[in-house]
Amino acid sequence: MTVPGFEALVEQARAVLNPRRLSEDAEAGGVGAALLADDGQVYTGVCIDTGSSMGFCAEHAAAGAMVTAGANRVLRMVAVLWDGSVIPPCGRCREFIKQLHPDNMETEVMVAEDTVVTLRELLPFPYS
């Protein structure tokens, strides 16, 4: 199995960007994410922002697709902002990914164009 590198993941995360207004109360697509799971598949997602705070992050959307497909171990992950720049996951996303599989603390996370760290480094004091 050929494991996609971060360059390919960034490209896939950028490919799903599509910032747009869904309704008077919701916007979507301003952040894109790509997760490489241990099944070798890359799962992508975009954020949905709502006025009532019921939306979710791009990493959550990608993780939902991954779990729906039967996987839950993330090897690598990246998120990009509407302008294509790499951004670190928020605290909620860090904890969410951690809780999906015990080995996800070793997930490689691109937090800037030239910086990759483990989820453990981003989440030194996890909830559980």
C-alpha cells in the first residue's frame, strides 16, 4: 500500500474547499480537511457554520465519513482554510479524533506548511 504524503493530503483538503452560504443561518466549505485512515483511504470533509452553533468542523465531517466507511484509526490529518493555508485543528477536533481510537494520539498532524507534530504533542492533557 502506498501511503499518501502530506502534499497529497493538502491537495485533497484544498480540493473540497467551496465557501458558500447555505441559507440565511448557515455557511459551509470555508475549511477543508483530509484524514488518512489505516485502511489506506483518504476521507475529506468541510465545515458547516450555523448561527445557532450547531455546525461542525471539517475534521468532524471527514471523521464522520471515515467512521461510516468502517475505519477509526487516523494516521495523518490536515485542515486548510478558505485561502488554502494549512491550519491546526481546534481543541474540540483534537479531543474528538483522540477519542475515536486509542492509537490516534500518534496521528501525524500538519499544523503549518512546514510543520508536522503528533496529536499527543497538540493534546498533552486529554480529557480521558
